[in-house]
Amino acid sequence: MIAAVLLKWFVNREIGRFAVCTGATILDGFKKLPGPKNWAVWLILIPQLFVSVGSVAGLAGAAATATVLVLPGDPRYWMVVVVITTMTILLWGRYAWLEKIATVMASLLSGLSCWQDSFLLLSPSFIYYSLQV
């Protein structure tokens, strides 16, 4: 894991350099490697399939756990609901409304955070304690 983190910077830099110098994507570069056709693409794709399954399961579990805090039920049931709902939205291909809802929620969260911080910074106890330090 440490080696992957250390090498990531160098690999990304060289991939960017390859793309700028050749005008081709890294996948196009992999196709030009000698050996069986697209072997490097498959070398990257197969481990990513396993990682993505674990990631989706983890995200679905986290969403189900959060849902159980608000609604009754078994987390395993809510995991299935979350995965099916997400698949339906993605396969339907019309999730602009979801993006708008997420943007509004993020804006509200940012606004409420700034509002709360302004009260904290202007409160007499905060000013009193910050002057004593």
C-alpha cells in the first residue's frame, strides 16, 4: 500500500506527460504495447472489477446504516433497496434532478455551517476565551 501511494505521483505525472507529448490517451498507449491484444488494459481492468464490487458494497452498507438510523428495518434489506434504487437511476439515465437536489443540499449545508460559525465567532464567551489565550 505504501509503495502504491509513493508511486502514484510518478505514474500520474508520466501518464500526463505521455498524453501531452503524443496526443493519445493512456489506453491508446496500452493498445500499442507488444504482446497479446489489449493485455495491459485487461491487467488493469480485472483488479478494478474486484475493487469496485467492494466499494459498491461498502457504500451501500454505509447508506443502509444511515437509513436504519431514520427508518426501521434491517440494514441488509436497506442495502438491497439502495443498490436497486441506484441501479435504476443510473440505468434510467435521467439523474439531473438528483444532481440539483444534491447541489441544493450542499448549498444549505454550507450556508448553515457559515451561519453557525458566525454565531460562534461573535459569541461573548468565544471572544472572552480567545482574549485570555
